[in-house]
Amino acid sequence: MPDETPAPPVASSHRFLDEAGDTTFYGKGKVMALGQPGVSLAFVLGMVKFNADLKATRQAVAEWQHAVAADGYLNTIPSVQKKISKGGFHFHATDDPPEVRERMFKFIKTVDCSLEVVVGRKNPSLFLRKHNGKESEFYADLLSHLLKTKLKQERKLVLNIAERGPSTKNANLELALQKAVDRFGKKWDVSEIRSRVVFNVQTPRTEPLLNVADYLCWAVQRVFERGEMRHYEFVREKIGLVVDLYDSANYEGSRNYYTRNRPLTAENKLVWVRWTKEVL
């Protein structure tokens, strides 16, 4: 008789993805927006792996959120009040005041987690040539680089992704996955792919663990946008890998890869050179 013993269940592994900066290249009338106030020079997409128990860590973040909302000193700050009035406070580094950021960064120091992040500096000619002038394809390209090395292990890989308009629509996420498979095939045989990737698009309000990813990505973005090292240095041990994806000047020797042992510095700050319309 054939062996009817059921196959062991495939393990699930969760990752949490959020971003910092924006994917904007052009304003109204297709006028170049780079270099203008409020438009970032790079878009940062990061993936966090939690080594601690997810349920307990999620609850801990939620408790910190409730503590801010209940704090009589903090809950009178307009940005905090606004979130409370819209369904409950959640952490978001760009909006949070310094007092709130301090609490969240100190909490993250206690969490057993690691970030991998891809930085997409905004190069207009590359955007048109490589991404067909579409912000969603720009996003998909970055996501594919985060995924390409995650496909060998036999598991269900659940990607909990912060919602971002058309960029996180199912068709674009599937495009990113196909790009990742294609890139995998350039280094290994695609027959070695064992992971089944599942996309779970969420909001930071409903998934507190995305708040951690948001803060870590923001700390990396501040280095590239402002040369600001303070927040990055404070949580540097949580940031396992930073890839400055389109830094072609440093491709040789993989010098566009930064680790805990080869960290970012203030020299990674990007500069918008108006007369060439390139980010250097």
C-alpha cells in the first residue's frame, strides 16, 4: 500500500516591509520635482526580520502606542492628537515629534530584530530607461532585490507590506516577485527555488510591527538625505545590510553594500546636481 503519512507542514516565516522617502520624480505638468522641498532624493525600502516571538513583540509595540496616547504631555501635541482622532495612535517617524521618536527608538534597541534595506537614489534617466517612467515599477525593482536571496529555503514566506497605493497592488507585487526569480536565475538554477511567497498588504495602524520597520528605514534615509548619523548610529546593530542599489560608481568590489562592520557615514549623503539632473 502507498504511504499515506501526511507530509509535514511547511514552516511559515514572516517579514515586515515599510519604506521611507517617496517615489516622486515629477510634479504637475511633468515638471521635474527632484531638488524641491518635500521631495526626497532617494526611496528606501526595508525588510525586518524579528527573531523574538511575533505576538509578544506586536503586543509590546501596541502597549507603547497606548502609552503615548494616554500620556497627558504627549497627547496634546497636534500630530499625536490627529492620529488619535483618526482611529488610534501609531508610530510613524516622519510625523512623530522628537519626544515620541525617543521612546520608539529606545524600544527598538530592546527588540531582537534585523533590517535589510535597499536604497533607490532617484536618477531621472535611469527612471525613464529602466522603470518606464512609472513609480510602481521603481518600487517593484527595489522589492525584487530584497527578495532575490530569500527564495531557496523551503517555507511559506509571508511578506507583510505597508500599503502604498498602486505600488502594492497585487499585479505590481507579482511583477517584483518575477523580477526576483529572474535575478535568482542569474546566480542559481531556478529549480532550487523552494519558498512560496505570500503577500499580505497591511497598514501600520493594523500591524504594529510595521512601525519598527518604518523607524529603521527612516534612520537610514536620514543618512542619505541629510548626512544625519544620530538615529542610524543609535540602532546600527539592528541594521544588517544597506544596499545603495543604483550607486554605479561603487559597483566594483560591492562597495555599494554596507554592513554593521562597514557602516554608512555622513559621506553617503546624496546631492542633487541641478545642472546635470542627477543624484550623486
